[in-house]
Amino acid sequence: MVDILTQKFNYASIVLYRNYSRLDEKQYSSNSFNNSIDELDCDDERPLSLLGGTGLINPPVGRVVTLPAKFSKKDTMFFYDNSEVQERIQLNYAYVGKNHLTTFDTTKDRHIKNYYNNPFCELSVNTIERSIRRHEDKITLKVYRHTKFRRFNSKYFRKTTTVLSVTFNTKTGNFTTLSMNLSPKVKSKRFRTNNFFELETILKNGGILDFRSYIEKESKVYKQYKQIFNNEDFFSKVNIEFNLNQRKLDTI
């Protein structure tokens, strides 16, 4: 197996809720959301919940949750509510960024470690990879995405994996496509041979060539992400391997 090109990016997405009430917000009713929020700087060493306000106008302010009742011995949540009348709890965001984004993306281990087991944090750890590999007469183009996600108040992570790939046999001219989705609720693998409809679906529409951006342009890691997933480099390697003599493949 020869690795022609591999583009790989690891990052985490954090949504943090406050686990406290600020004194200057006591004037507001407990059943209404606050407009004051906390800012996070990518290079700041302090926890998100200790950072200063952004001064944004009408930013997103949070969500309302109800704690689950505990019916079994399995301890999967940090907090439970076994009262007869379950209380609805207001949670305010601890971070709101540019364009009112409430998700903070980071590649820094210290951010991930700080909030890995925080019950007031929703955390997803993501790996995205796009590759070109050759094995004898076969060339494989593949996109791989793996996510570990933990919701608010949950102790454990759930995993999802998505794979899109197409393998061309340069000797016979045949090709095989693969579309795979693995999650706690869905497990599917679909192989097709010489199916041009499936080939177009996998290559385009956010697939291997028409690569969909998984990260918002306002994200602090977007520039780094785009540098790694450089379409010009990827198309150039495909042109060389298949001897297409084309400058770009985005018109296919």
C-alpha cells in the first residue's frame, strides 16, 4: 500500500454552559434568559466560565433542560431528579463568539482536558481524513470522519464513523464504491460495483472531490483546517495518478 496523499485534521468542539449565576444578573427574573455572556480567547489559559463579557447585542443565551429520573443502577448521568414534579432548569451559554456562534472549536489539548469531564459541557472530538492510496493496480480515494460526542450531563461518549470511498482498478477499468455509517443507532455498509449514480454521489454533493466544510468560517480553527484540506493539492495528485491531464477536477 502506497500513501499518495493524506489530509488529516483533529479538533474538538466545545459548547459550555454556566454552572453559576453572576451577581450583576440577580436583578433579572429566574425564568428569563440573561443577555450577558462570557468570551473565550483561543490563547487564554483561564477556564471559559471565568472570562469577561463580549458586549454583543441580543446574542444566543442558552437552553432549558430537565434532569432525568434514575430508574436503574446504571450511573450514566452526573445529575438526576427523582422528584414527583421535575424542575426545568435554565442554562446560559458561557461562551458566544463571532456571529453569535456558541460552539468553540479548538486543536489545543489543554482545552479538551479542562472540559473533558465537565457535566456543564457538550464536547465532541473529531477526526477528518481524506486520502489517496495505491495498492498494485488499484487506486482508492477515501473520506473518513470519526466523532466522539458527549452531551450535557452525560458521563459517557457516543461514537459515530462515516466513510466514503471509491476504488478504481486501473487494469480492468472496474470501480467499487463504499458508503458506511456506524453509530449507536445506525450501522450500514453499502458496496456497489460499476454504479455510476453511486460514483457521482460519493465524488460530488459534498463527497470526496466536492468536499464539504465541516467547520464554520468564523471558527478559530477554520484557517488551519482549510490549509490542510487543500483541494488544489488533492486534485493535482488525482490528475497525476489517473493521468487525466486536467488542471482541476471540480467541473466533473
